[in-house]
Amino acid sequence: MPPPPLKDKEWRSFSVEDIFDHIQRGRRLKTADHIEGDKPYVSSTAINNGVDNFIGNVDNVRTFKDCLTVANSGSVGAAFYHPYEFVASDHVTAFGSARLDRYGYLFVATLMSRLTEKYSFNREINDVRVRREKILLPTTANGSPDFDFMSAYVRSRAAEILSRYFARHQRK
């Protein structure tokens, strides 16, 4: 059974610190110091899921997996989910939560990307600002974020889109 429509859920504002257990900015790594490799290097680009290069650096880098990144500068506010291990530049902040699965992360990434409306190249997201940010999320009956609903909603939408795609291509 699909989850109820978004409009039928109660929504509340939550601080990003209430949603994520782990918030950490990546580490600066100058382009001249990149070592050729196969690990995605996530920076502040709004294309390719934020992946700017593939590197082999292991020292003095910050590695993350199964989390969101939000660009602090450049394409400020660009938010992406990364199920794979990657190295993060200092131009992104990584957000992790044990309460989110891949579908929940995709739901929250869409909402986090709205930070692009508030920030710009001249007004970047710094560590203090990002921790104070609030986003609207659907809630449970007791008023906490409804992580199960977020996951179910994205699963349902994905299934609906795939179903339409396969139906269209089976007719050909």
C-alpha cells in the first residue's frame, strides 16, 4: 500500500542537528595534490552527483560513505546522496544518520537542496550556519521526524515511475 500523499502528513521544522548524527566538513586537498585513483572526490559541483574527480589519496583526507553532501561554496546548496565510499573536499559538508536508509536520504536531499535559495557564492554555508539550518519534514503522531514515511514515499514514487517506464517500453 502506498504511503499517504505529502499534503496529508503533518510537517514540522527540524534543525539539521536533530536529523543527523554526524555532520562534518570535508578536508582541503589542492588539485595539484590529487593522486590519480578510483575513489570519487566530491566537491562543490552541482553535476555528476558532486563527483569532481577520482583520486587515490589516502593521507590527510576525509572519507565518508552512505551519507548526504551539501555544497558549502561554488554550487552552494547542491545536495546529493552517496551510498559509496568517497573523499570529501572542504567545499562540502557530509551529513550522516543511522535513522535514514537510501530512500530517506533521497527524500531529505531534496529538502536540503532548497538551501540554494538562501545562500549564494557571496554568502556561503559555513559550519555554524549549516548546524543552525532548519528543514521541514513529515512527522509521526508524536511529532518526531517520520523517517519510515520518507523512505516509503520515495520507494513508492520510484516504483510508480519504473512501472510507467516498463509499461511504455513493453508496448514497443
